Amino acid sequence: MPVVVVESPAKAKTINKYLGDDYTVLASYGHVRDLPPKDGSVDPNQQFEMLWEVASDSQKHVRAIAEALKKDPALILATDPDREGEAISWHLQEALTKRRALKKDTPVSRVVFNAITKAAVTEAMKNPRGVDMELVEAYLARRALDYLVGFKLSPVLWRKLPGAKSAGRVQSVCLRLIVEREMEIEAFRPREYWSVTALLETPRGQTYEARLVTLAGKKLDRYDIGDGTAAELAVQAVTSRDLIVQSVEAKPASRNPAPPFMTSTLQQEASRKFGFGARATMSAAQRLYEAGLITYMRTDGIDMAPEAVMAARDAIKDRYGADYVPKSPRMYKNKAKNAQEAHECIRPTDMALAPDKLRVSEPDQRKLYDLIWKRTLASQMEAARLERTTVEVGSADGEVGLRATGQVVLFDGFLKVYEEGRDEPADDEDKRLPQIHQGEAAKKQSVTPEQHFTQPPPRYTEATLVKKMEELGIGRPSTYASIVTTIQDRGYVRKDKNRLIPEDKGRLVTAFLANYFRRYVEYDFTADLESQLDDVSAGDRDWKEVLDRFWRDFSAALAETSDLRIGEVLEKIDEVLAPHLYPPREDGTDPRLCPNCGQGRLNLKTARSGGAFIGCSNYPECRYTRPLSAPGGEDDAIGPDGKLLGHDQGDPISLRTGRFGPYVQRGEPTEEQPKPPRASLPKGWSVEDIDLEKALMLLSLPREIGPHPEDGEPVEAGIGRYGPYVKHGRTYANLPEVEEVFTVGMNRAVEVLASKPGRGRTAAKPLRELGDHPEKGGAISVLAGRYGPYVKWEKVNATLPKDVEPADLTLEEAVRLVEEKAAKKGGRKKATPPAKSKKAPAKKTPAKKEATEAKRKSGSG
């Protein structure tokens, strides 16, 4: 039986079903080889020779494939149909040859399919080919570039900019976009302007709104009514005159549907409609692809296979009628820069499989499939036919003129199924107007002035960031999700209400790179390099020439920074970030003057343990410090001596700020206890929301939940360097939300601990699956717990009443128990923890906490 290798076990299972017992289908579990994470894995002096290593986790998978080849030496590589998939096939072939599992005469073939369906897989098997070395060389060039930038530039950052974690060829350019947008927002100064709107009435008693567009016979521009006085004069001008309808113009219009999804547009729309991050979108799409429900999800193509177009047209006719099917199929031009890497759009494999018939329990997958299905069908539907109406209203003397606009949908067409989301609010053209006739009077019901201010550019969401990267030609479909995720994982950017906000660390890195490696964070340079890599995959350029040209200049830039002193770097960054770090004060005083001593000057400093902060030049006489965040923010409200929140058992509880951000503290330093108990504010908690109760909750951590049902050892919940967690013995498992630390019960804690990867335990199997929540979605099941059987839905665990058996429980009863538990949990008043005696043993100091957390990190992975 020939051995077929794919990436994932889920994909292997599906394909095995199609191929039957004539083939052995195995999974490689992704890439089997990579460059060792150490200097020297790519050697520019030896024609960019690359040292590959089979990962320890991958050795058993390569061994399994080698064993299978002993029975039948024929190897069929069926990895994904893109550059990464081609690279995995090449790596497998190389690794198996090195193990001598492949001989010179061993038949090795490569097959590709865009969808995991029986027809697609069977057809692919009839058309084998060899590994495409042009695609592989494009991968090798990209991997070498990313390695050289990461392993040569990151150490420069570590040495010259304490606290910086890493730099990346595309990641740093992406970070620059976010930082520069934030600087635009900070530099923005709003401009006032006014508009005047009249509510008018027709002779038939129907009302409509019209906006003032002409005043004193002159067409108004946006800023012509600049203040309240001018607005009142404009209102009087309208109020004092009779108005008539001067013209009514109705024009037919049409709206065409958006093209089907490719990777970037799927990520954008999932973000707009569901708030999904790029990684969550791609994860759900991966599962749908592996289940054979959609075509390959990493694509920059928008064309659709002819048979899929016909199937979509048939589905539209069956569901909505012949009027919704255009006379000829819609054809979309592919926007891909490189035809070799352009695949079909992302679409359902079976157009007749509507979302309501989908057998998928995971809510995110259901939502995403519904989105893909609707967009695909809409892309092949008839255009929407509209009538756009413009009504001009004015005075007889021509002094004032008003305009009303609106539209009527005459035929909904594709809008019956789907309408693309928008990043910006819709305009007034979507309003409907009543029947209005030329020459009739327009009675004034009210005339209202409205004040406006110009708005700064909005912060990027993951969707708009991906869109911007695509416009600039930075990155490729397979990289968007990982890039956006990496800059968040590095602590360079945080996400707040779906908006991406640069952290101080991200600003420092961007300022450093923009000053000392400017060329390598320029948008045009990065886009041009991407184009060169595309030329390599098309066979139009030699990959080693691309590397050689890049390395020649990059190594010279690295050499120029070798003699830089940290003080010199900080001084330069301090100067570059001055508008952000020291914005002008309202009273006109020097923004660098220390607010504590009034004599020293503020400047950028580094901490011994890494990181940077703002400090006073009069140190140690003046110990004023604050984080890099601009003054006037939340940290400034705390003040240099902290903010008293209240007292607990005689101890003052205060909110303070230090080099590493805000924290709460119990008591004051004494000789017996030089470092009183402290707790940092968790990520996402604002200093404005911290009161005495929340401070005591933080100071009471870690919180003991109880003895573990298996061995009696205590289970605790707390917040560490890596976020909220539950702990049992030496095992730590992360909780998804900080608030859960204060409410998590034993059943939930045991489940989280058991589901931690690599711990030898598996999550408890449900006693019964009751189905999905009828209103909110998500599976409801019955599990066995230490305190008896309980109902689980999402994060809610509700214990079954003693008189109810799991076998007798209905879905309706389970929903009631869940709702009661959720209501009780949401309304529970958190008890104030008892205060520690002043003479009680001191809690771990921040230094000890740090050491403990580091030990935990190394012990638990």
C-alpha cells in the first residue's frame, strides 16, 4: 500500500476514508524540520548553507512514516497546496532520504488538492508530479531572511535596548504601522464645525430631514459654519424664510456583490461581524477545511472553479428563485501577485449544504461556515437594483438651500443573502424618503444646529491592519495571523475593545529600528522584498542572489551599531519620543521638569532587571519615577506618593505606580518588613476602576480552592507573570480570564488542570451530551464531579439536585440550572478577605515572586 503523507491527523482521517484500504495515510503533524534556534543555522559565508534539524516531537512521526515505507516504498506527498505545503513535502523527502528510508529508485510523487472531498482527492491522485523546487526555493529564501533578521537583529536589541524581546522582518514593519497610527492620534488637534438640519413636512403630513448646503447664496464647505454664533445665524436664516421643493431627481442605481473570500478578506469580515482575531479565524477555518467543508483557506485568489460556479447558481435558483440568478456567471479577476501561488477562493465544497444543515457543534466554526456560505452564494447572485433620490429645497430669494438624500431598494438581489461589513459608519444615502413633489411647500417643523469636531484616524483593528498590510504588499496570506499574534505575544501591542494599541515597549523598539535600521522597517523596501520572493517562486529570480543582496547591506547596518552605547541609544530615543513622553503642559511650564522635586529634569532610564522608565535627574535625592506612558494618563492620577484607597484592619491600602506599572500595597515599609505585601494590577484592569475591595482581592491571592479530589493536595488560583492560573502541586494551568481567579470552583479547576497539554491527564468524559444551548449556542453536557454530577455549559458548572439522576435530566431542565447558576454567580458579592496581622510572616516580595514564577515556568513549560 503506497504511503500518503498529509499534515494533520484530522486531514489524514478524512482522506483515508476516501482512499480506502489501498493506501496508508499518515500525518507529519506540520513541519518536521526547522532551523535550530541558535546562531549559525544559516551561514552567509557558505552560500547561505542552512542547518536543518528534525524536531524532537517530529522524530516519532518521521519514524512511523519510515516504518510504513518498509512495507511499500511508494511515497505520495499530499501536503497543503501552497508554498508552506510544498516546503513540508520537501522536508519530508529530505529527512526520509537521510534516514535511508528512501532509495534512489523509490517512487516519490506530489499531489495537491484544493478541497478535501472524495472527487478532489481522487482526481489529484490521477495527476501526480514532483516537488516544485521553485516554490521550495522561495520558502528557503523567506526562511533564511526571517532567520537572519531575527537572530542577528534581536541580540542587538537585547544589548542596546534593555527590555526589548525580538525583531522580525515583517513583524517590525507591522508594529511600525500601529505605532505611527498612535502617534498620529496623539498629534491630532480637533477642529470645530457645525451643521444645520431641518425637519420638513410634506403637504401630506410626512416628514423628512434636509441638511443646509447653501447659505447667503454660497455653497457651504465643511468648515464654513465654524462656531455656535455662526450656526445660530444660519438657523435664523432658514427659520425666517418659506421653503419650497425646487427639484426631485430620482436616478436608478445598482450594487454588485463583493467577490468570494480570500484569506485577508475572510479575516477582515470575521473581525467586523464577530470580533474574531486573525488567529481565531484561521483556526476555525482550518477545522472546516480538514472536515472537508470548505476549500483551502490560505489563498490570495478570488476565482472560483467552473463546476462550483454552476453549483452556486443551482443553489441560488433552488432557494431564492430564478430572478436572483444573473444571466451569465460572475467572473472575478484574481488579484494575486504570483499566479503560481494563487488558489481558488475560499468557498463551501458543497453549495447545497446550508448552515442550518451543518453538523458542527463548535460555535466559531458554525459562524464562519455561515459567513463563507453566504458570501459565496451572494457573489454569484443578481445585483441589487436601487433608486437614489436627491431633493433640493430652497427659499425663493436663493439665500438658503437644503438637500435631502435617500434610496429605495427596488430589487434586493444579493442583499437578500448577504451584505459586506464596513469599517466606517454608513452615510445618509441609506435613508428612505417619503413621496415628495417638485414645487410643493416644505413646512418647517424644526431647525437644529449640531456641533461637530473632526476625529483622529481610528486605531487599527486586526481587520483593518490586515487590510493595510495587504494594500502595502507586506506579508502574504499565510503570514497575517502569525504576525498580528506575535506582536501581541511579545508585549509590543495590546488589544482593547478590538483595537490595537502600542505598548511602551513597542514604541521603544520602533523608535530604535527607525533610527538605526530605518531601511529595514520601510514599507516600500519590505513590499519590494516580498515581490522578489514571489519572483523566486515563479522561477524568474535566483533565491541566493536575493539573499546575497539583502545580507550585504544588512550586515553593514549591523556593524554600524556595534560601538553604540546604551546611554547614547536612550538619549536618541528620548529625543525621538519626546512629543509622546513629554507633551506640552496646559500651564506652559517645562514638560521635562520633575513634578515631585521641581528641580530635576525627566529623562529615559533603564532598570537593572530590564525595561525602561522615566526618572528624575536628581536621583537619588529625588526618587520620582513613572512608566513611559504619556503624563496626563492614568498613572499620573496616582501621584508620586501613591493614592490611598482606604484602611483594612488598621493597614493603609494604597494604589501606587512603579517602573513596571501600577500596583496595590498593604501598609508601609518598616524595618521588620522593608517590602510590604504588593500585587500588580492584572492586564486589562484600569487604575480608575481600582477601589479598596478590588485591592484587597488582589492582595489576598493566591486563593485556596480546596483539596484535589484525587490526591488531597491543595488547589490554588492566582495571578502570575503569565496571567491568571490554577495550581495543583507543581502543575500550573492558565485561566482565560482574570475575573475567574476569584470565582473558579473545584470542578472547573480540575477540568482546567486536566486539560493542560502534556500532563498525562485528559479532560473528564461527559456522562451525557444534552445538545446545544437553544438561545446562546454551545454544548451542554453532564459530567461527574467530586461533589456529584453537574451540568456544564461554557464556563458555568451547575450541580445537579440530589433528587435528579443524570439519565433523567432534560435539556430544558439543564438550561434552567445553568441560568440560575449564572445569575447567582453574576450577582454574588465578593467577600472582603481578612487582613493579615502586621506581625504575620511577610508575603513574597516581588523579587521572590519573580523567582518563583520563573521556576514555575521552567518546571511546567
